[in-house]
Amino acid sequence: MALLAEEVVEEWLRRSGYFTLRGVKIGVDEIDLLAVRHRQGLQPECRHLEVQASVRPVSYISRVPKAEQKKGRAANSAKRSDEELSEGVAEWVHKKFYRPKKIELMKSLWPGEWTKELVLHNVKSDHEVDLIRSHGVEVISLRSIVEDLRKPGPLVSSAAGGDFIELITLGTTAA
């Protein structure tokens, strides 16, 4: 599901005039999507997007904090205190957006500011999403992205994922 969602997000970005890189590997880490869009007379817009999509979520986005895992707790345990959830979210946000090698790569592509964005579908915990937002991460609904793809007037009418988007929107996208 996540790879399909990434493809939808990438198509949305491309139709909005962004050049994209998807699935960027950095050692054992990966960046889901990087997107850059030129703006006449302004600095380019640089976006770092992570995508988490689930139809029926059974676990949190983040993991149990590493200290608790070392004590034998399962990484995906659904039983967490507010403190454990907060600590797990902080570790997750750091892993996804603040690892030095990721920042170094993005700065080598463009030295300007990069956004931190998370695309979500259904989630187990709205409180967890609020905690993610508190770390400066913009949260975008996958549903809103699909709705945007249905609207007329994108900068680019179709890109590499056009057929896929036509299928998931059942042909209701703008021509």
C-alpha cells in the first residue's frame, strides 16, 4: 500500500510542476520523496515528504522508544503510556527527517530550506499525529491529494503515473 500511495503523491507533485526523486536510499535509510519546483525570481521550493498509508491501521506510526525495546518490549506494541508515545514520536521524527546523512544529501541537492511533510491516510491515533505536528512536520491527508488530482487545471495534466491515477479516481480526473 505504501508504494502505491507514494506513486499517487509523486504524481500529484509532478502535476504541480515539481521534479521528484522517490525512494532515495542512504545506507539503510530511505527518503520516500524529494521534490523541487523552480519559481521565477524566487528560491526553489524544496520538499521532503514521507508517506504512511494504511486502510486499517492496527499500530502506531512510530515505534516503542528504543530504551523500552531494549527491555524486551515489542517495537510495534500498541500498549504505550503518553510518555512512551511522545518519546517514540520524537525518535521517529528524528529518524525520518533529521538524520545528518539525509540532511547532507538534501543540502547537496539544494542548499536552501527543505520542508518536512508527512502524508497519511488512516491512523490509529490522532494524538500521535498531533505529536508529529508538534515537531514541525506538516501533515497532509492522502484523501486531499486524491481530491486535488480530480480537480481541473493542474500545471501538468499528466505525468508518469497518469494511468494509475485515472484508475484510482475512476476516470474523474480533469483532462
